[in-house]
Amino acid sequence: MSDVVERTLSVLPGLLGQHDPGAGPAGAGGHGRVSSTSRLGSLIRSITALTSKHEEEKLIQQELTSLKATVSAPTTTLRLMKECMVRLIYCEMLGYESSFGYIHAIKLAQQGNLLEKRVGYLAVSLFLHENHELLLLLVNTVVKDLQSTNLVEVCMALTVVSQIFPREMIPAVLPLIEDKLQHSKEIIRRKAVQALYKFYVIAPNQVQHIHDKFRKALCDRDAGVMAASLHIYLQMIKENSSGYKDLTGSFVTILKQVVGGKLPVDFNYHSVPAPWLQIQLLRILGLLGKDDQRTSELMYDVLDESLRRAEINHNITYAILFECVQTIYTIYPKSELLEKAAKCIGKFVLSPKINLKYLGLKALTYVIQQDPNLALQHQMTIIECLDHPDPIIKRETLELLYRITNGQNVIVIVQKMLDYLRESKEEYAIINLAGKIAELAEKYAPDNEWFIQTMNSVFSVGGDVVHPDIPNNFLRLLAEGFDDGKEDNQLRMYAVQSYLTLLEEEDALYPQKFLQVMSWVLGEYSSLVTNVDPEVILTKLHSLLKKTFVTSETKAWIMAAVTKIASHTSCSKTVDKLIQEFSNSLDTCMRQHAFELKHLYEDKALMKNLLPFDASCNDMVVDASLSFLDEFVAEGLGRGAAPYKPHHQRQEEKLSQEKALNFEPYGLSFASSVSSCGVTGRQSPTGLSFGSDMSGNSAETGHKETNTLKLEGVRKLWGKEGYLPKKENKVGKENEPQTVSCGGLLAVQVGDPPALQSDQVASLSEEDKEKQQLASTLFIGLGSNAGVSLMGKTDTATQKFKRKSKINETQNSEEATDFQDSAASDFGPLLDTIPINVEDCEGNIDTGLRKASLHSSDTVEDNLAFETPQSLRKSGLNDRLSDNTLSQSSLFADSNIEIFQPSPSAHCESASKTLLAPSLPEELEDLPHSEVVELCQSDALALYSCKVWTDDSLLLTVFVSNKTTSALNAVNLLFEEAEHFQILESPTYQFPVIEAQSVEHCQKCVWMHKICTQGVLSGSVNYQSEMESHFEFSITLSLMDFIRPMEMTTEDFGKLWLSLSNDVKQNIKMSSSEGSLSAALNTLQQKLKLHIVDVIGNEGILACQLLPSVPCLLHCRTHSGMLALWFRSPCSALPDGLLYQCQKVMEES
Amino acid sequence: MINAILVFNNHGKPRLVRFYQHLAEEVQQQIVREVFHLVLKRDDHICNFLECGSLFGGSDYKLIYRHYATLYFVFCVDSSESELGILDLIQVFVETLDKCFENVCELDLIFHMDKVHHILQEMVIGGMVLETNMNEIVAQVEAQSKLEKAEGGLSAAPSRAVSAVKNINLPEIPRNINIGDINIKVPNLSQFM
């Protein structure tokens, strides 16, 4: 190395003649600083002189060509190379690819002296990305520099590591960087912490063992190092706040000292002590204190102090204040602080500075759910912001209004939103806003007319960028209908009429999605409108088909509509014309449609059958086995066609053929042509057009999918409870006028803000009056004295459209509540025919039974339904239950129904005697399970949990024991949505009643959704005693709870191994006592539930799977006291997690 | 996290482009262009925050910018950064540039691109704010440029000086934080010390 430098230096004097090195940074201003001969300088000068983009491109290409020649010439010195790199960076910045220079950047970082190295590293970090293959070449240089005695080199290496580093090479530098945490220079320690943060982000599992060192960094004597470690903590706490509650005290102490000015003045910014540090700490505190009263209590003081200290009128103090306010509203509330925070928000909102106003609105939006009164206080400001010239402020205001929308102000607010929607050009804003308007319209629509008009505006303004859920939901709403059949038809009729009017206009360009919605509605429901001749509608659709702007997808929708309308007209000239016209269309799809229509049109009876009126929601019976084709297949085989091979088989054959040359002569082409014919036949437009012919049905299935998959973003309005008896609806309607009048009164009250007293009213200008009027319409129904619910969101009584869920009705029958309603009728057939449900039903009987015996006086009515089965089956019941214990475990596996598992009545009695000692039900006792651990206790309840590791899931059993002397009613168990875990059925469970001094339990199947080594599933229990009580619990689950052995043959293993791509390798030292491979494998088998597939010599292969079915393969080899582990899995995070577990168990053993 | 730091002039010519998340070259150029158009449309007296929609592939991102004479400084950040905090960070960055270049102007940024990157590297590493203390940043940068001069002077010297250059260390940068009891104390964690 050093001789390279020497050689370089010896060449330099010659070069110095050409280049003026004296272009130091401290020269005079402007051009004087630029060395006149600098090549970069001349490049830039010539670029500035150019007039067009094209010329620039030409010049840069020239430059790149000359650079390419220079960097690859062997005579180029490092010093010149450095200059080339700067020019390359410049070209890259302008967007010109210069990949030929990447390797030279790495070389420069490796070979150059300090200055050149610095530029080399800079170029590398700018040019390359984490997964770039060349990056591996840098690792050696980094390792060398990390070991250097020169601080500058170490610094540079650390900097580059924390910007960009290949994930798989982390083990190579990790120990070196860990050492640097003890370095005497704080800058090195700081950068080392930063590098570890980077590692934590890209590969959290690899730095798991050094969490202690993070803590050490947190209490470093240098504040800068401490501040750097906060990045790591913020990240970790964001992922799992419960694991770091113990640090709350430390963070509070640090913040106290910072706020108290204990830091050196160096850290002050505009005489505010370390503002960025304060912001960071406040964020962390907010995360820690969220929903946690005890932790929140620790921080009240320091928050109060921060608010008090931040009084200087500077930008940065507002930053701290804003953070304080957010934290105060995030943590467990304290009224005193909330008051102060509210005052602060006022300061923001009323500030003349536009940035602060924006943040004020943001804060208001954030807190509005907790404190709607705050919006009332600032209503005039909000109104002003609505007309603000800055679109960003406007958008934030609309966001705020969106949150306070209710049944009474919806018209005004949606109008404002539509106005903004018409103005905005940005796609993102349109998508976002259109979704919100559609949501509000569905939820709070006052009448049919308004709803349809609003949706029309959304579709026509939003255009084709709107989220596909919006038209889908809208159509579903129309199709499924609401409580009232008459209402439904009115809505549909109105929709049809409005679309006909819209189509009336010549030359109107509607977005494709809108046209699709129109054609579907016209196709389905145009026959409801009796005063319009179907011929007219058909003509309109026909003329649409001829328009050029209509895409072929939309044309398919229109054709489907035409077909549907044609099915209930006797004969139509337009249809004939249409068939004729499109039978020779160049568009194959259209031609296909036309032919289908033609054939269907010849057989009216069939057509009516195929396209029944308003049947889009009815379930279809599909013969998935295609048994009606059996004859056709048999005939084909008889004629010598090749039998069908499933896809995977074909794939395998293809693979095996690829491996070797094919020495066999080719078969007759006949067979293959037949099969290919079959395939195209199946994929041909028939399939397509059938879908669209019955687009009702195809759209419907699509809806069902979105219903189950994509509803997260959309509030569940049309859930299982969607169907409400008419009686309730009437009550809702009776209420409506009352609330309205109440709101009207309020409007008057609200309309007079306290600041404007009666004497000032006279002086109000017209404009102000207008604004006030707007305010009174906007903020109607808000505020604690409003009489109606505070937040429009919860008020469902005024909701107009209540979707009746036809789909769910049938599913619900499995649930206990419905079961009780229909028990008498459903029971018999269920018992006899469906084996899975039998146990379930018995479960219900059993609860019913217990209820009956204990509450005989209260539940007479409930029992009526059970009386027959009770008497019939009582004797046999216990026998059956004991039989069940054997089959139960497999039962969970297959059934998707809610697991409802009563403890046998005998068991229950004994439980009440041996009080509060939860134990697993017999049928689970035999399965591998953990010990029963206590989760939490309150005066009345104790919660225990037990993990049962079944073959295909983790069965989490939660016991609730009632410690009081009276029965508890309606105990609800609710699991929160966790990032890493997924609960297979509903996350809630209700115990209708828990008897005094007894234990009940429920079970939930859990899967790991996102891989982590350990995670927390939290939830809460609430129940009704004298008052509503609520407490929370959390259960820690580890990766190993979800790992199961996977049995396979060595051959399968080999195949699978080759097909997997994510691999992780690591060497582990084996303890000398158990140096043999078999011992190690046994440890892995026993502790990690890995399946040993095969052992050959000093190599072993193991396999396991992450539930439900993500395989992970492990190859082990021993050599000289080391165990080399090699994981492969289709999932990239799984090997990391398993490796960590392996390391742990091997260390323990 | 800061996702990108962009500096361009009033005509949209990029002067500094630094992405902290890997994006394809075309995407980067598109972002630079679109950000410029978004920012250019805005008057100087309206707010300094901007939602950039799906530019970075998510709704979470925001642009925070300041306009100085001929240059726009734009930081693209996600929701984990404080808006006002970043706004002042831009100020710190510009003031630091001003100190290092003595009356910084657009030309300094053009002709000393590498140096600007080095200054930025002292403040923001991998998208995280590392240092906000202006004096500290200037001290680090100056120490390195001293080194630069020393090396420039030595380059013509006999080769035995080479090893001396190689082993030059950063000069001591005094930073009075360890005086007496003004240390930050973390009592609960003393067992780790």
C-alpha cells in the first residue's frame, strides 16, 4: 500500500504544474476561488453556456467518454482519479449514468491517501446501493480502515458503513464496530452508534446480542453519543414499546436535565438547550406513555416543565411545544396538562405565521377525537383557513372537517370538499379526497338524490384515478340494498334516471370508471323505470360503443348491459343492428360478445334464465369439477388425445427434459395441438365474456373479495349487524327530526362565538356574517352540549343506508346468538348431517344447559328453544363429550368456525370447588403445551394463559377466573391487532356469564404474520360489574411458538433446497463437551423442534416450517470444533430468526 | 428519517442531490424534477411544508423547504421527523455552509461539491440527524481541511514524509461537556457503566 502512495506522490510534482492546488476554500468569494484550469470548472462553464437540454446531453456524453478513457488508463494517478470522481459525481447528479466509474471509486477508496480516500468513499456512497454487487469489494477496505490507527480513516469507514453496507457482510465488521463503542474520542463513539443503528434497521437480528451496549451508549458521558443512541431507541420503542418501559425514568431524567439547561452552552440553538434532542426525547416519551397510566404519570412533571420553559418566541421553541402537545395528547390524559396543551394549540392556530397555523390545524386534527370542543373554539379561524390561498392549508382544513362530519353538517362539508376536488390537479390529492367524500356520502347521506348526485360528482371529477374500491362499494350498495325494499328501488330508479340525463348530453366525456358504473346500473335496473323505452337506452349504449374514447374494458361492460337489457325486451332493432355491426368487428373481444348475444337472443327462454332480474347478489352454484365436460374429455381421449397433466407435473417434466439432451424422436404433433387447442378454448373470450355477461355476478364476487380483504381502510359500516329489523329503523327515523331541531337550536348558540357579543354584532360586515353562517352549518352537532353524539362517527342512528348483508346471514347461523334463534329448526338436521358442527352445537347446548340449571328463573325463555334437544340428548351428552376429547384437536385444525369449547359440565363443577386453579381441558392436556401463567389480576378477575402447540397453529388458551362471589355478565375479551401476529378468527370473545368463583376459558388460533424473534400480543378484558371495568394484558410470543418440524425425504429436501434463494450462513463454536454432530443435532431437534431429515458423515440436514407453511431448511456441517450452519428459506427474515435461536440454544447446551 | 436532500437553483438545476434510500436513477431524476415544480409554484410567504403525495411510494412523506436567494433547499422526510425541527436544520446547514465558505453562494456549491457533501455528512448520516451543533460541524470540517493543506504542502516533499502524513491524526477538538457535574447523568442505568 505505502509504495503505491509513494509512487503516486512522486508523480505529483509533474502534475502540479498543470493544476493549481491552491484553490483553498478560504479564498476570495465568487469566481476567484475556482482554479482557472480546473476541468470541473471548465465543464460547468461550458454547460452553463448551453441553451438546450439536447446540447447538454451531447456535451456530457462527450465528457463521460473522455472520463472513461482517463479512468481506465493505467497511467492515471490517484490524484487525477480523485478529480475524475468529482466530475463523475457531477454527471450522476445531472442524471447521466456513469457506471463505468463505480469500480474505480472503490479502488480509490482502497488505495488513495486520506483526501483521495475521502472522495472515493463519498463517490461509493453516492453511486452504489445496498444490494449492489460491487459493494462486496468495499468490505475489505472498510475492515482495514476500521483497524487503522488514524482517526480520520476510522471516521470515514464508520461514515460509509452507516450510509451503505451489504447486509450479509455485517458479521465481518460488527466486532470492530463494537470495539469502537469504547473509543476515547466521542466522535468515533458517536459514529459507531450510528453504524449500529444502520445495522439494526437492515438486520435487527444480527445486533440482538448487543442491546446492553446500546444502554451503555445511552448513558455515555458525552451528550452527542447519547443523542445518537436515541435513534436506536426510538426505532426499537416504535416496534415494541412494552419492552422498554423500564427506561422511562432514564429518559425523563435526561429530558429534565436538558430542559433545565444542564448541558454546555455549546448545545444551545438560539439560546434553547439542545432542541433536537428535546424533540427526540418527547417522541420517545409519547410512545412509551401511550395507553399506559403508570408510565405516563412519570412524565407529567417534565412535560409541564417543557411547556413552561419553551416561552421564547422562536421557531424552534414552537417545534418543542408542538412535540409536547402531541405527547400530552398521546399519553394517558391528565386534565391539567390537556388544558395547557389546548392553550398551546390555540397559540399555533391563531399565529399569523403560516407554518405555525398549518401545524395548529394538524394538531387540531389530531386531538379532535378527544376534544371536539376545541374545534368549536377555533371555528372562525378554521373557516378562514378554508379560503386560504395556500392549498396545503386548505387540504389540512378539509382533513379536519372530515373528522368532525356528522349527519347534520355533511352536505356543507362535502360541498367544500367537492369544490377543492374540482380545483386540485395532483393525482394523489384527488385519490385521497375522492375516497373521503365517498365514505362520508355513504355514511351520512340525508337522501337518495343527494347521494347519487354526490357520487356522480366524485366519479366525474375524480376520473379514472379514484381507488377501485369506490365504484365497487357503490355498486355493491345499490345491489345489496338496505333495510327497506321500497327505498332500494327508489334509489336505483333515481340512479338510472340521473344516468340517462347525463348520457343525454352529446360530446360529454366521462371517465371510464364512471361509464362502467353507469352501464352496470342501466343493465341491472333500467327496467325499474317504466316510463322510458328500453329502445332509447339501448340506442344510447350503442352510440357509446362507437365512441373512440371508450376503452375496450368499458366496452365489455356496456355489452354486458346491452345483453341484460336485451333479455327482457321482446325484439329490438338496435340489438339486431348492434349484432350485425360488431359481428365483423376487428376487436376479437367485441366480436365474441356480439356472437354470444346473437345466439342468446335466438333463445329467449334460456336468456331469461341466464340473466334473471336483480339477482346479482344471489349465490351461484358452480360445478368446480367441471363434471359436465366428462363426456367431452372421454371422447377426446378416445380419439387419442393426451391426458391432462396438472401444471406442476408439466413443470417437472420440462425441468427434467432441460437437464439433458433429448435423444428421443419428437412425437406426433397431433396430441399437442389438441391440448393447446383445449387450452386456448378455455382461455378464450368465452370465459371473459361470460364473466361480463353476468357482470352482476362477476362484480359481485369481486366485491366479496374486497369485502374480506380490503376493508381495513374503509370503516365497517355494513358488517354482520347490517341487517336490522324494520322496527329499529322506524325508531331511528322518529329520532331524526328531534336531533335536527336540536341541532338547529344549537346552531344559534354555536354561531355566536364568545368573542363577539351583542354590541359588536351590529358592526359585523356582510362577509363576517356569511362566515358565521357557514360556521354554524359546519360545526352543528359538535360540542359536549350538543345533545347528539359528539363525534359524528359514532352516531349511527341517522345513518340512511344500512346495507343488508345477505351473505353474512347464512354464515351467522353458526354463531351462538343466531343459533339460539333458530335452534329448534336447525338443530335436527345439523346434528345428523354435519359432523363438524355437531360438537359445536353440543357446546352450545352445554352452555344452555348450565344456564338453565343456574338461572332457571331468568332464562326460561331462552331455554324454550333448547327444551326438546335437552330432554332428548341429555343422557347421551356426557358420553359424547368424553368421546370428543380425542377428536377435538383435529377439529380445530379444519374448522374455520369460532372455537367454542365448553368444559364438560362435570369439569365445571369441580372447577368451582378447587377454586381459581385454571387447568387445560382434558382434550388439550395431551398436546404439548406450556405452563399456565398468570397474566394479570384485578379485584374481580384473574387472567391466565397457556400456549398449546398444535400441529398447525399456536392455540392460545386464555383463562378468566371470577374471584368475586357474584356472577359476572358479558365479559369481553379483545385482542388488539398486532403487527406480527394474526388471530385466525375474530379477535374478540365474549363470555356471556362467568359464575362466581369459577374459571372459564377461550381459545384462539394464532399465526405469525410477520417474522420477529419475539413479539407481544396485547389485548384487554372488560366486563360489567357495578360499573364498566376494563383492564389490559399482554402475552409474549416467540418465533419458536410457531416453528414446527417438517417431515420430508432427503430427495425432497434436495429439490426444495435448490429452489430456495434466501440463505444465511454462520459458524458457531461448539462447546467441547458436546463436540459431535449428533449431539448438536439432537439439541436442535429437541429445543427448536427441527426435524432431522438425514445425517451423512459430518453433515446433517434438518427441516422445519413456520406456520402455516413457510419451510426453512438447514444444512449443518462440523469441522474443527465449529458447526457451520446454512439456512435456506423462501422468506428472507426466517433464516435470521432461526439462526439467532440456534445460537442461543447452542450456547446454552 | 430524512429520505432525500435536494438543493437546486431557481431554474431547477440540481446543485446537490443526496438520497438516503435506494431509488433507481430515473426515479431520482423524476423526483428532482417534480419536487422542483411543486416548490416553484409556491409563493415565498406561504407555508414551508408540502405533501409530496406518492412521489416516494407512500403517503407518509413530506417536503420541507427553504428558499435562499437563488437556491432552494428541500428535505424530504417521513412522519417521524418534526417539521419545524427540520426547518431549522436547513437553517443550520446553510449557516454552516456560510461559515465554511465565508459568504456562501451558488458557485461554491457547484465547484466544491465534494466539500458540501462532506459538510452534510457531518450533519446527517444515512438519513438520521447526527449533529446539529454548528461549531462542532465547522470544527470537524476545518480540521479536515487543515489536513488537506498539510498534505498539499507535503506532497512535494521527500517520500519519507509520507508516513508522517499517513499517520496524522485529527487535532484535538475541545468540546467542553465533561466539566464537573454538567455531565448528563442517568442514575437508573449505573450498573451498565
